[in-house]
Amino acid sequence: MTPDADTAFLPAGLRRWLAGQLPDVAAITDASWPRKESRVWRLETKPPTGTAYLKVSPSQPSYGRETRAYRQAATALGPGHARRRSSGR
């Protein structure tokens, strides 16, 4: 992460994981829905990556649903047309 990225509101474990996944994050914005269990951040990175999102699933079943949905969407979009997905499981 770049020194000017505001990571103060990310839990320490997420900061460490993120630094290993996207070391070029320049800005972080809370993008959570207005409900308690929503934990989503918008990450602005240096080109060529651009915008990425960091999300913590609220439960194992939710994680499973989202993972299956991503795989189906990626298949339908075709090779090279889906966003890269990283899992911190």
C-alpha cells in the first residue's frame, strides 16, 4: 500500500492481507451498505488495476453463495472478461 492510503479503519488482519494482494492501493473508502453486517471497501489503485473492492462476507453460507455466483458470472462473461477474485480464506 502506498503511504497515503488511509487504512486506519481497516482491521489489522485485513490491512496485512491487503498489502500482500494489492500493494499499490492509494485510497480506501468505506462502501458498506447501511446495515451492521456489511463490510465493503472501495480501493483505488495505481494503473493498470484501477478500482477494486474488498469485502468480508458476514457468514460461511453468504461466502459460499457469492463464490458460486462469481464463478457462474465469470463463466458467462468468458475468459479475460471477469474481474480477478482473491480469497483470504
